[in-house]
Amino acid sequence: MNSNKPQDNDKRKPNKWLALINIPFQMGIIIVGFSWLGGWLDEKYPNENRLYFIIFTMLGVGIALYNVIRQVNQLNK
């Protein structure tokens, strides 16, 4: 009976590949969302260089990268 317990524990552990598959979708949603927000702000408050779009897109990329690094570090624990 004791030999079956490690197999039961393996079945209960979350699969790391499933967590890694979600990362690109999360990155895409974050970046597209922030880009959309920047574009909307540029339409609402126009400026010459589309600064809101650029700033919010870069902010979205930064947040997405932070999220990826945090999740990968959490998976490697």
C-alpha cells in the first residue's frame, strides 16, 4: 500500500507544462489591453507623438515580463 502513495501524490501535483502554456496568453492579453488603453487615451486626448500609446504599450510589456518572471520562479520552487 505504501508503494502506491507516491503515485497518488504525483497525480495531485499540478503539471508545470500546463502553467507554462498559459503564459503566452497572459502576456498577450496584458500587452494588448494596455496598448488598447493607450490608443483610447490618444484618441480622447490627442497629441503629436501618440505618447499614451507608446507609454502604455511599454508599461504593458514590463508588467507582462514581470508576471512571466514571477510565475517561472514560482514554478521552479
